[in-house]
Amino acid sequence: MVNDYKSIQIEGKTVFAKAVFSNFLREIKSFSADEACFMFLSKGSFNLRTPDKVIPFRQGDGMLAKCGNYYVERPAGTDGNLEVIAVYFHPVMVKSFFPTDLSLANFKPDFDASQFPMDEMLRLFMDGINFLLDHPEAVSDNLILLKTKELLLLLAKTDQAPSVHAFIASLFKPYEYDFRETVLRNATANLSLPEYAHLCNMSLATFKRRFSAIFGESPTQFFTKEKLKKATELLAANPATRISDIVYDCGFDTVTHFNKVFKREFGIPPTSWRLSQNAKS
């Protein structure tokens, strides 16, 4: 849930924004399909789930994200507010700064979203953006454009791109994901089928058809088996591990749901199954 939100726009497009979140479990990333974004985490922590990995971000971290489908998730056992300051890069606007073909890039860093080192210049820059968001009366269109161009120059220099043109073009070249790898890497995540489909950049119907063609069974059947497989591994590995922790790690909604699914598959509750495995060893 967004408790507080401030933004600065130009021609109807949000360029600078600050948001405070609380009481959230998972949120869809807040920028559009053709935008890139630089974000500074000024308070709190979150995990960013991309189609092929989960990246932890903690207070003081920077993030550079290319266009793509991501989820912001609250880490287990954390509470408190999350505050982020973001700068959004729009292709039309950026192309006016550095005339270039944004569809081509010799410099293609192999990432979709990644942590970005926050040096002193970047920290000071984001402090300045924070000030503008708190004092929008001091902002003009020319200042917005100037600050956006300044950040792109700073990021290109920090990222050691061969040129600012190459860096900018790389921002708007979507990262290509493998469907099978995306499914396998997120198989034990607590995602709904519509959320899996979004992560794969597909409609739900297309996702189900593609899934059945590749894996030979329905998504529900496959994900349940993968989650139970991981659960049995965790139950056997450490007798002291709490069932509630295993439920979270394996992507089940609740302990009750986990117990029901486990007993239906193995005929006994997970606690009894673990005892039987310990007796064999």
C-alpha cells in the first residue's frame, strides 16, 4: 500500500517520484513497459523478483532497471515503511538529449535489473531530486530535462560504457528471457498463475498453453509437485526447522494449506513424515 506519493511530471509523463510503502507483500513494478528507471532506496528493504532471479535491496542501495516485468516483495520477517526515490527514463525524451538509434547497441550489459553502486556524486544527485520533490514550486521543465540528462551522464560514466549513446541504447533493449528457465527459477515462489503470466510477459491463456506444451502438464500440477519436492528436502535436512518457515520457503499460502496438500500427496501430515524419515536414518 502506498502511504505517500509525490511526483514531478513533464508533458504528462512522470520523471521524478518518491513513494512510501507500508503493509505490502508484493507490488508490480511501477514503471511502464517501455521505460527504464533508476531508483534509490532511502529507507527500508525489499526483494526485487525478475523473471530469472531475486535481488535483495537494502537501505542506501541503488537500482538500475531496464524495461521488463518485475515484482517488489517484502523480505520475510521485516516490517516498517519502504521509501524509494525514482527517476524514470522515457525513450522519446532521452532521444532528444542524445540523438541516436535506441534500437541498436554495441554495449549490451547482461542484466535486466541490478544493484548499482551509489558513489558520492550519485548520492548528492538523489538528495537534490528529493529536495525538488519536496519543493515542486522550484521546478521548471528545463530543470527536469537538465537533471535527467545529468543523471544519464553520471550513470554511463559509472557503468563504464564505451559511450553514453551505447549506455542509453542498452537501457531500452529488453532483456531476453527463456520461458522454461523463468518457470524453473520461480517454481517455488508464492505466485498466483496471473502473476506467473505477468512475469513471463504473457496473457494468462497464452501462459497456460505455452506451459502445457513445454512441461506436459498444467501449471497447478507442476508447481504443486515442485513445492512439495522442496518441502520434503527441507523437512529431511533439518529436524529443527519450523513448519511455518518451510511453508514460506516453499511458496505455500498458509500452514493449513500446506498440511492439506502434503497429506493428500503422502497420506500423512508433514510432522509425521519428518518423524518417519528420521527413524529411517
